[in-house]
Amino acid sequence: MIIVLDACAMIAYLRNEEGADVIEQHLLDANSTCYAHAINVCELYYDFLRVSDQATALAAVHDLQNIGIIVSEDLDSALWQAAGSLKATQRLSLADCFALAFANRLGGQLLTSDHHEFDPIQTAGLAAILFFR
């Protein structure tokens, strides 16, 4: 199974917030490969930087890579156009559009807690969404 984590999933896991155990199950599942797009990792980075310092923010990114999350820096025209098309037609942040476009590209499931943004996406059948809380 291919899992793409959005920023809220990565942050919840690293801060041991509600649902971190569900995220951990996916990370530890030998049948799953977990990914994150660099734009969503950037969200994680600036979230940690806002409340702490650069060393802590960089450590958070390294922690994710050390637990096996594969960070993709792909930003080819097909991906940014897919993200742009989502942004033009859906009520999503631009970063969430990239997470969703990346999950769709990989044929994976997006792991998130953002019901307010992704419930309509799931209902419309535009992508496979997993909610961790």
C-alpha cells in the first residue's frame, strides 16, 4: 500500500498528538511505503520553526526521513498542473493540492486529519483518503 502523508499527519506523528498511533501503524506496516512531497515537508518545517528554532525544525525533517518516509522533490509540469487543476476546482490549500496530486500520481492514499477539506474530495471520488482521526 502506498501512503502519502500531508503536513498535519507528519506534525501529529512527531508531536505525538491524537491519532499518532494510527500514523505509526502505517509507518511500521511492512506492506506500506510512506511518502511525503517536499512542499508538505516545507509546511512541517515552517510549523516547527515558528514555535522553536531552525535546529529543531531540521531535526523534525530528519526524524521523518530516518523513520522511512520517502520525500519526493518532483515538481514536473504534470504534477504542478494537476495540483493547479485541483486548486482551481476544489477548496484546498495549495500545499494540500500538491499532496493530493502526488498521492494520485503514485496511486496511493492520502493520510490526513483535515476532514473539512478532504471529506468532499473523498465523497466525490477524486482520491483515496485515509483519516487518522
